[in-house]
Amino acid sequence: MASKQISIGVGIPMIVVGVILAFILAPMQADLKDTVEFIGSLIGILGILIFIAGFLSRKVAPIAS
């Protein structure tokens, strides 16, 4: 259950921040446009990976001794 909470609590905000950086703030920057777009895209892609990984993870049974 914690993996889904991380997926929603970390993945979705990273995707939103990446979109804001890449599409809203980058056009406002004249000299750093490429860098801001790259960082925004990178944050968004990492957010998508965390989001997907959170839903694909499974609980592992503890090892009994």
C-alpha cells in the first residue's frame, strides 16, 4: 500500500512540476529556455517512472526463520 501512496504522493506532483517547467516557465526564459525545458522534461519523465513503478510493485512475504 505504501508504494501506491508514494506513486500518488511523489509521482503525480513530479509530473505536474515537470509540465509547469517545460511548457509554462521555459518560454518566459530567453537565454535559458533549452535548459529549463530539459530539466522540466527530466522531472516529468522521472515522475512518470515513479508513478508506474509504484503501481507495479508487489509486497514480498517476510522470510520465516
